[in-house]
Amino acid sequence: MLGCKGSSGTGVRYKLTLATGLLECLCFAGVVFGWASLVFVLKTDGYFSDLCINATDASGQLGTDCSLQDERFSLVFTVASFMNNFLTLPNGFLYDHFGTMATRFLA
């Protein structure tokens, strides 16, 4: 338990587990939850820009249609969000049976 006074190594281990867990969440889960801001940066860097095509609108103006690029970004977000939620059950099973260290190594 967290409230029990044990050896000083146990307290350090809990603090290290918390710190590395927060770092993992920032590095991996933050990508999914900060997706709206990340898409803006990815578009600026030109990811999936090969899917944009030149098109003319109703008034005859030449422009760029990037709807396929937007669809690809939506697909990436959908898969990442689904996997984040779907893998919660197996990760919980691994955590309950093998502990924190084994689950994090497998992840």
C-alpha cells in the first residue's frame, strides 16, 4: 500500500513508477489526445500531401483539393483511438497477472 511505511527503496520505486508512467502517457497517449493540434503540424510538414490534387471550383479558380489527405488523417486517428481503447482489456489482464514491470516491457 502507498500509505505504509516500508523500506526507503519501496518509496523510491513507487515514485519512479509514477514518473515513468507519466512520461509514457505524455509520449504515447498524448499523440491520440492531442491529435487536432498534431494534424495541423503534420499538414504543414507535408505528410500525405501526395494525396492532394489540383482542382477547379465552380467559378473556375484553380485550387487544391486535399480531401483524401483529410480522410487519411481521420483513418490514422480512428485506428489509434480504437487500439487505445481495445488494448485496455488485455493490458489489464497482463497487469493483474504479471505485474507492472512485465506489462510495461511487453508494451
